[in-house]
Amino acid sequence: MAALQELINKGMEYVLYTDGEGHILEVMCGTVAVYDLRLRLNEAEELRFAAEGEPFLAAFADEIRTFPSRFYDRNIR
């Protein structure tokens, strides 16, 4: 993976990066044990981000945080 450039940092909510090929969203999850999930936006998510901007990211991050197990298979390092 190429070096990541931070684009948006919402603290404990989410961080959006680019690697020159697309966007990577990092979301803090958990209650007692806190961990992060980092996933590359797929084509549909990229289109929604382009159309809706940060409100899409906030809603998507909330979905990831609420149902993290749905996104485990997309977690990248």
C-alpha cells in the first residue's frame, strides 16, 4: 500500500485517508476494548462520498461503529 495522506480527521469518530488510488476510512469501534477498522471505500461508497461529502462519511462511520462485524472482512492494514 502506498503512503497514506490524511484528508479529514474527526478525532475519535473517523479519519479519511487517500493513497492516490482511492479513499480509506478508519473508524474507532468498541466500548470496553477500543479498536479501529480501516477499509477502502468501494465504488458505490466513492460515488456517495463524491455526491454527499462528509455527511455520508459520518453516517457510514456510524454504521461501521454500530455493526463492526459486518465489515471485518474489509479491514485492511
